Amino acid sequence: MQWSVGRVKVTKIVEQESLGGTRFIVPDATPQDVQKMPWLVPDFADDQGRLKMSIHALVVETPSHRIVVDTGLGNDKEGRPMPAWNGLKTPFLETMTAAGYPPDSIDLVLCTHLHVDHVGWNTRLVDGRWVPTFSRARYLFGRTEYDYWAGHRDDPAHPPAPFDDSVQPIVSAGLADLIGPEHRIGNEISLIATPGHSPGHLSVLIDSDGEQLLLAGDAAHHPVQFAHPDWSATVDFDPAEGRRTRRALLARFADTPTRIIGGHFAGGRIVSDGDAFRMVMDAP
Ligand SMILES: [Zn+2]
């Protein structure tokens, strides 16, 4: 799937799709509640009230840069909290290449945050070692986010696997740049600090020729949270801050032409609906 934003092109590369799983992601979203939101069907839920989600990377092609925003789960990784995320052998890189983006054509990798499903393809396994997948690229990690995870590698509440096999090898290879929300890429890309889901979560705003697209990362996991911004994801780091961030982000872009793509859903516009919001699909 592909979107145009002025002179910028955004391509979604899907790694994994799922149906259901509300219990693990947004536990408040019971099938009965989801069925009360018919606007979710068929793009974001089925008529049984099961949520549709995906794990994907977004390739952003500006006039000056080819950027991968978030890198999914990756192949051959182990020690992940979900059995279906271990030992993957997906054709993700082949899909990317077929879409016109071979790994060595990528200039920048930007991780909205350093959770397991957003850093995986940073590295791949070669002769028993984790090496950078995008060998020509600089990798941009939020400084706040990086510092937190680097400081909690020995914390049993946070399995160290994603950091050790998908973040540290990039730093060791000298390819990482730690950035703050003021960082800009070319004329088109700016960042928005959206903490809560993780300590230093960043969202990406593309602005080109009067058009805007927000890559929200996991500030919302599913459009069901547009209607219920107070519903948290089980994996939110600071649920209260996550709720404030989500509500502020939705309010800022509601009823504007700005489109939104999330870390696990794509893509439409936010419209206000009573004291909350809903999503309207747009044609890619
Ligand atoms: Zn995620």
C-alpha cells in the first residue's frame, strides 16, 4: 500500500497481520464494544468484533532521503514475549526490494521507539552475528528512549533481547545517531514527542506541498482508541501519560486534512465524534 504526501511517497511493507488479540493489546476493547463501532468494519475489525492489526515498516521516500520508519520483528530473533515472534523466516527484505527499496538503497532508519516489534529488522543474522541490515544507513534513535533501555538492560521486567540483538549492534557498528524531538530530516520531516507508550516515543510528521501525513507509531495501537482515548494498551510504559498524549495528538489533527498511519494500522483521517474521535478511511 502506498500514499502520496506532496512530493513524498510512503509505502507500507507488511511483516505480519493478525486478527483478534484484543485481550493482549487493548484489553478494554471487548468484541461486544468493538461491534458498537461499525466504522471499524471492514478495515480495522471484522463483524465478530475482532481487531485487525499488522506489524509493518513504512518506507518514506522524500526528494532527498529514503527512510525506513520502524523495522518490525526481524528474522531469526529469539527470546520474544510472543511465541509467534521467535525464529521468523519471512520474506520481508524480498518484499521491500520488490517494492523498489533494496536494503542498501536506504539512507536513514528511524525507530519511533525501541520495542521489540519496531526494531527487529535493524539487524539480521549473518554467520552467527547480528549485523546492520541497512548497511549504508544512519540509524536514528530517540535519545530519551535509548538512554532508558540502555539503563535497564539488567531489569528483569524488561527482557534485554531486543536491545542486545537489534539496537546495540547498530551502536557498536558506529551507525547510530541519538536525536531529540527537534530533529528534522530535509524540508519535509519533523518529529513530535509522544511519550507514554514508551519513555521517549516519537511520532513523525511529513509535510510536503501543503499535504500532511502523521506516522503516529504506537501513540495509538488501534483506531478503537480514537473512540476511547482512555483505553490503554497492556504494554504502555506510563498509561496516564499515554492517555494524555493520545488525546492531545488526536485533538491536534482531528477535522484537518492530515492523514494518519499507526505502527499497527493504516491509514485515514481523524474526525471528532462527540467528546472523542473516529477514523475515516481514505483512498491510498
Ligand atoms: Zn508496536
